[in-house]
Amino acid sequence: MNHISLLFILYSPFIHSYILLFYLLFITITSYAADPKFDACQPKICGNNQIISYPFYIEGAQESFCGYPGFGISCDPNGFPILSFSDTQYTIHQIFYQNQSLLVSNPVFSTLRPNISQGCLQRTQNLTLPNNTFHLAPNQKDVTLFYGCDLPSLPRELQEHKIGCYVENGTSSVLAMYKEDKNISLVSNNCTGGVADATVEDGIGEIEEALRKGFFLQWTASDCSVCSSTGGRCGFDADMYSFRCFCTEGVHSVKCAEGSRTRSWVVKVELGLGLAVTVALLLVMVRIYYTRWKKKNPTNQRIEVFLKRYGPLQIKKFGYSEIKKVTNSFKNKLGQGGFGSVYKGQLQDGRYVAVKVLSELKDDGEDFINEVATISRTSHINIVSLLGFCFEGSKRALVYEFMSNGSLEKFIFEGSVLMTDCQLDCQMLYHIAIGVARGLEYLHKGCNTRILHFDIKPHNILLDENFNPKISDFGLAKICTRKESAVSIFGARGTAGYIAPEVFSRNFGTVSHKSDVYSYGMMILDMVGTRKNVKAQVDHSSEIYFPHWIYKHLESNQELGLRIIRNENDSEKVRKMTMVGLWCIQTDPSTRPNITKVVEMLEGTVELLPMPPKPFLSPSTFPVDSSCESSIVASHS
């Protein structure tokens, strides 16, 4: 047979018949002589793409004999699996079958935000676990919740324990305290509502974040390993109250019979042969179309490969029609840039969102991939939340939580409408500086992988309704493993004025997480001073470099004379932020502190901060070597 004849056969409609034939063969083999209970207990997908199998079963979708008594869950197709304890529903975030544990949280706390909730909280029930099935994992911590509290009558330090208002009396508050807190009796006497107990994972940080993330449970149930290793599926006989192993040819007490295993191997061989022929035909077709597919849209191919590689993501994938509905056909435009446009939208549950609709990509889609890959791995109060994305043909969009106060840039740079009318005071700038540092610390050390942002600047710091900062825009980010993983970049990346010198040239050192520290240092110097703030004093020199100017004043202990300084307390905070900023922008990366040390310096006293060395470079002196490849090493220093 010549090539033309082969192509004719492959392109002919009969190819669809061949594929259908082998698909029917696949169905026939897999269903051959299978016991009904074996088929009924096949693992299923529930909620946020979690696989549900023994000892759990989905109520209404699977038979109760497929799971252990008390392990029935309900399945929300648009959310998470739900498990009920003591008349309260708990959201299952993840099930860890190997060590028999799961992460759950009370959905009442899902709307919590730092210092304020999106709505008043209902009273929760005390957590009561069923005997002999579920128990708390180690390293959990007990929390006591107080309802109907009169907040103004409490000392200021206890008012910080507020996590929201009380639904039965909107003017009263809900307070959360760890059980070992010595002030718990004082709070109890102040509150009129009921008291409930909750549990959180120890060591997470803020109590609101701990309540939102939840806690770990471990379970006790009959072991399934022997049954599954012999080709069976585990279940439970409620009448006999004993474990059962469902096999292709019947029910067994512990494991499938040897004959079943032999028969299973025959089925697997037959199935393998049928699939092999089907795959061979499909590979020939793929080969024919490959060149055309490769030339058609390389950007789409790259993104498709990424989505397949990362598998199911913990964020929602929107269709383009859903994006139009969320944004009311793109009516409320918030801003525009080289990437595309940002629109305000509203989800079905009432939450407001910011939808970034990307323009037709001219590169290989790396920015879109970085944004989805990095933010979908994060969960921190100082990192903007990515709620979903859209990838449909040439249409791409990213859906974020809505930040009502926009970016930090418009509050600190002269020329902004808000600069004169609503300039942030020193205390708020200090709060923002610490929040951004904590967000960077999470990216560098708090994730399973280290995330390097590479574009820290005021424009990429978003502020919520309480001016709590969140790091955004991960288009230039790089993901590294925690130990000695290297990622290569070509040329400089970032924004002029905030790029570390080693990113321009390896002659200055190795590109690493210290490069983000440099950008952070330049940003907080912009926040406390900026060349705009000292314009009246430096008009005589167009070449002035603000870090040099402020270093000279600090070194000689001169008054800074910045507009944001209004009293002695402001002066101390500005001096502390300035000294930390100067440490962060040291030319040698090894001289800069890591971001954890930065947080410690900001939270410490200014008297303990040593004077940093004088910065000797300005951005105009950085050489640009775009042909040079820099290696990013995720070290632990």
C-alpha cells in the first residue's frame, strides 16, 4: 500500500467506525462478568475535583455499602464535599487517604477577612466528634468563640480578637480567643450570647486565618489495602457490621480470590491489546495533523500543555459567556494597561470581583501561565486571591477578589487625584509596609515551593476596604523548589527603578529571593519619601538620587522634613522604614537581609537597628546585558 492510499483511508469517515469499534470493545471488556457491587463502588469525583472512595461514600450518588458507617458525605457540584458533625456541616478541603486524615473547616468562617467579616456571623455549635471513627490530629489548638460581646467596654488589646458582628444583634461582636488565654474570663463576662468551641491548626498565624483554613481530623476504619491489592474494591456490610471486599466475581471477606486475580489479568491483557490498537490508529492521525496543529497557534498549545501538566486546579475555570455575565458585558471598566483591561464584576453569590481580560497575547503565554500557576498555589491574607480563570480559544481572563481601594501607587505618587485629597498617614503606611513584607515572606518561605515575584512595586500592591495590602500581578514570577532549584531567566525583568542590579548583570551577584527584597526596599523608600515628597528641597539638582539624599540626612541625624511626618511617633516609624529600606537596596545581595529579617526589623525598635552602608549605585548606573542568562538559585540564606 502506498502513502496516498494510507492517507485516503485515514482521512475517510471509516476511521470513526474503527474508533467506535474499539471503544465498544473497551466497554465490553471492562464490564465483563463484573459483580454489581464492584461497579457500584467505583471511586467518584465530588465537588472541587476530589476523588471520593472508601471509607467515604457520596450520599445519594453511591450505595451506603461502599463506605464505612458515618462516613457519608454530601457533594456540592460547584464547591467542596461536605461532612456533618453534631448537626453542623463542615467543608472538606482535602482528603489524605495514605495517612487517614482530612482537612475540614466550618463554612460559617469562610467569609472572614482580617479584622472584619463580610457579614454577621451566626452562632456555631460546639464541635462533637463521633466515637471511635473521627478524632483530632496532633498539633491542633482549641478556640473559644464568644457571641453578643460589647466591644467598646473591653480593653483595646482584647478588642483585636473581634472576628465579626453577631447576627442576632448587629451592634455587638463575635470574639475568638485561644482557650489558654488568661483574659478569657474577662471576655466571657462581657458577652451576652452563647459560647461555642472550635478547633484550628496550630501555628497558622492570625486566628481569623486559622478559623478559615480549619483543622485536621484523623479517622479509624477497617484497612482496605489487602482488598485493593488483590483487585477488589472496599465496602461494608451494615447487617453483619463487618468489612467486605467486592470483587469482579462476587463478595469476599478480606481479599479477592486467586481465580479472580487470574481472570483480572486476562481482562487486563485483552483490554491492553484493544487499547494498543486504538492508540496506534490515533497516533497515526495525530502525526498527520501535528504539523498543522503546531503552526496554528503555539500560544494556545503552550497553555493547554500547562493545564494538563498541573491537572485539576483548586480554582474555577470560567467559560467566556460566564465572564461576560459576571462583568455585565464589560460595562464597568476599572483600568487598562498593556496586558488588557480590568472590569468590575459580581459573582452569583454576591461577591464583587475584578476581572482582568487579557488582550491577544504576543508572547508565548508565559505571563498567563505564571499568574494561574503561582496564585492558585497561595492562600495568605497579604496575597490577592485568584478565584478563577478563563481560557477559551483566544479568550483569556483572570478573576480576582475585588480590592475597593485600588493600588498603593495612586496614594503615594504626586499627580494622582487622591494624592492630595486622601494621602495615607504614617501609621497606615507602616501597616502596609509590614503587610507586604509578610506576604513576601509567605511567598519565599510559607509555600511548598518558593515563589519569586520579580515585580514588587506600588502599582502591584492592592488595598482592600481597610487598606490591608495584598501582593498582586504574578506575570513575571518564577516558581522554585525549596532546595537549590534553579530557574533561568534571559535579560532583565521587572520595572525600572525597582529592579535589583544582579538581575541586570550577574557581575553583581546571584539572582535569588534577595532580588525581591531589593524591589521591596525601593518601594518603601517611595512610600516614606519619594523624590516628589522632597521636591521643594532638591529642585536645584535634576540628578538627585533619593536614597543618597535620605542616607545623608540619617547619617547626620538631620530632620527629614517629609510631609507625612506630623509628630515624634511618625518620625520614629519613618526612620525605621527608611533604615530598613536602605538595608534592602544594598548592591551586594549577600548584604541584604532576607524577608523574615525584614519583618523582624520593622516590628522591632528603631534604636536597635544598625546604620546600613551607603548605597553607591543609582538605577541609571546599572548596565543592561539582555543577552546574558542569569541563574536564579533558591538558597536558604
